[in-house]
Amino acid sequence: MLVKTFGSAVFGVEAIPIAIEVNVSMGQGYHIVGLPDNAVRESLQRTESAIKTNDFHMPRTKIIVNLAPADIRKSGSAFDLPITLAVLGASEQLENAERLADYVLMGELSLDGAVQPIKGALPIALQTQKEGFKGLIVPMSNAKEAAMVEGLAVYGVKHLSEVVDFIADEKCLTPITVDMSEAFTLKPADYDIDFSEVKGQENIKRAMEIAAAGGHNAILIGPPGAGKSMLARRLPTILPPLSMQEALETTKIHSVAGRLPENCALINKRPFRSPHHTISDVALVGGGGTPQPGEISLAHNGVLFLDELPEFKRTVLEVMRQPMEERKVTISRAKMALDFPANFVLIASMNPCACGYFNHPEKECTCPPGSVQKYLNKVSGPLLDRIDLHVEVTPVSYTELSHRQSTESSATIRKRVIVAREIQLARYAGNSGIYANAQISSQLLNKYCQINQTGEQLLKSAMEKLNLSARAYDRILKVSRTIADLEGSEQIETVHLAEAIHYRSLDREGWGG
């Protein structure tokens, strides 16, 4: 007898429907075809054990399992559940087996029939709704995540027996519901750090506010203990809240990577990723035999913090250049090309030299001649060109550290950032995929970042003196546009332009001797 069930395979951050066809006929042996990987091939052993421990029998005839379309590679253990149900249906041990075709089933089985969590439940749910199935059956721990898709009946199960009973009688399970407003609530208390805890460093806070308001990349250069990491880790607390669309995009990526917290329906805080400097190219950008999102995609709609930037391998840093421009990562294979979104704010930190005290106001640099420039050259010029704000961080004095007066909180700064972002959203309303100044193209730059004659002269002098590239010219205009938005100014004034030029520390003479 031939029975067909349906599952789904995740490629990139999207899912495609997979038909699982099982035929039980005369003969011997179990066969699984349709480009399965080792985890899928092993599913028949888990299937046999789960069937026997639940008082069913595994057919001792010929069983052929086909995963269609057959030219697409199938991976992972999530096909255990649909294969098992199809075997039971094909061997006439399942009541109302024809109902299997109404649902998408996904789940890994334990040997006793317990249903284990899967990756990519949200994109699978979106595809299920698109294909018009009656409902989706997934492990209970993935049910809230999948139930975020409105209009789709999602059933969470803990054991194979629950699915068997449900197919026999659809009334025995109740669809999982999620309160969207509760899942999407973001409270300031969710952050256990705040900018009010930072003593001094007002100029650095200002730079971080500009970075948050315009979505600009920034690099912090200063001696050890100056507060670079502390400031970077507080950037998410002043970023505007995620929109529903951004939250769904972010959740999809973390779901595919298996990084979604247990029983989490929706990621409602902007991600903050801080990989160690020993990270590999693939771990940062994404890829692998079965392509998975890397750290820069896990930081999508959030912050990627690279501490001690020169300590990262040169090859790792160079592969970031294209994603920083295109805001996506394309992983190419012989038979497929997958896109992972990578729209993140990069915050990097570094010491000015190997000993850490070049340009220090009090301590003397002990590096030999030429070594400072050699240290800075570990970070390539093209990468620095793609970083909008170069911020010099100086040590905090004892007077500032011991000062008891409270400083601006993250909530106060965040209000100004949200106002600036709303101005940008209104400005770029007719341009799809653009919501911040850092994302605008050269064509839009000419339209929205016009400067007066005095500003033209100032920028010309800066370009000639600092020997800036055309990309750096664009970055200065984008940052000045953000500064003007924070001030509520329609026009980019000379003072806004001057401040933006100031944030090009590594382009100035005096660095590296």
C-alpha cells in the first residue's frame, strides 16, 4: 500500500515542501531514497524502535521511502515523524490514514516515541500556510514559535501516540495559540545594563547615539580599561524597538540555526553577538556542508561586536566587506545559492598599538618605531572605509569616576534615537528596504544629503588633507545627515558636517607615526 505524508526542508531561511511517500510491498529490506543524508537514513532505525515500543509492528516486507523532490538534498532528523506515520499508514495500522495528507508533520523521534525539538519551525510554518495545508504538527517545544503565523492551526505534540490519536480523531488535540501583543512586548527592564552606569565619556556616548540613530558602523580606539567594551555592550539599550517584520526575520534566522531559546515564540530584543577573535571564516559569515547562518546573520537587525579587531584573522575580516555593503550573505554551492540576511550595526574595538598606550595622555608607549603602523595595518583600509565612525576613547579620570551625579539613562537617549529614526522612515517611505541613513545609495545621497557652499568647501579641504576615498566621502555625508536628524534640522549645516568629519580618527595624520 502507498501512503503519502508531507514535511518541509529548510534551505537558508526559507522552507520548501517535501512529500514523503512510503510503499509497503512484497519483498525484503528497507530503502530510503531522494538524496537523504546520514541523519535521514538512520531515521528507519528510530522509526522501527518507536513503532515497536508503542505496540505496533514494523512490516517485515519491502519498504521504500521516497523524499520528493528527489533532486534536493534532505538533511536532519526532523523527517522521523512523517516517515513513521507513513509507515503505519502504508501497513494499515493507522485509522483514517487519508487525513495525513491534510497536515505537515515534522519532528525527531526518540526510541520510545517521544517527539524531540526541530530547527526552523517558523519558516516551516510560513511555508505550510502558503501551501494551504489544514494544519502543522510539530514538537510541543516548537509549537509557540510556529503559532506566530496567523491563520494556521498548529498542534504541539510530545509523543508519537498523540499524533496517532489525532489522525484517528481530530478533536483530541487543541491548536496552540499565542498572544501576539504579549510576545511582542519589549520592556526597558529586559536590559540589565544602562548608559547611566557609564561615568564620563560623554563624547563617546554621543558617537554611540549617532550610530544608533543612523544605523552606522563604528570603531572605538583606545587604551585598555578605557571602557570600549562597556560602551559597545550598551548600544542595544538605545536602539529603537524591533518592528513586527524585523522580529519575524530575526526569529526565522535564530530558528534555522537552532539558537532560539526554549519555549520562545518571538525574539523581541535586538540581538547582540560578540564572537571570539579565534572564530573561523565560515562561523562568522555562514556556510558549511549544510549551509547555516553565521554570526553576522545571527546579528541581523542588531549589533555585531568585534572586540580587539586586529586580533581577528585577516581572512575573517576581509570576508565581511561584501556583506557590510550588500547587507546579505550569498552562500553558493554547485546546485544552489542561498541568501542569508545580514543587516547589522558593526561595533569594533581596538587598542591603538600592541602595548595599548600610543597617544595616551599619561602613560608612555613602549612600542618600537614603526610597530604602531604595523599594528594598525592588521585592519585593512577597505574595511575601515566601510566603518562610518572612528572614535578615539580616552581614559576616564578619577574625578569623573568618583562623581556621584547620575548621567543620562539609556531610555532618555533612546527617545532621541527613535525620533531620528521616525524622521528617516518618513523620508525613505517610498524606498523599499531602506529605513536608516546608513542604508541609502549614492543616488539617494545626492537627493537627501545636499550641503551648502560653506559645507562644500569644508568637505573639500578635509578630503584633500586626509586623503579620503570616495567611500569615506559618502560616509561623512550619511553621518552628517544623521546628526542633522538628531538636531531636527531639515538641512545639513556646516556644524553637522564638521562633527561628521571629526569621526574619521584613523584617517588623520598622527596615527601610527
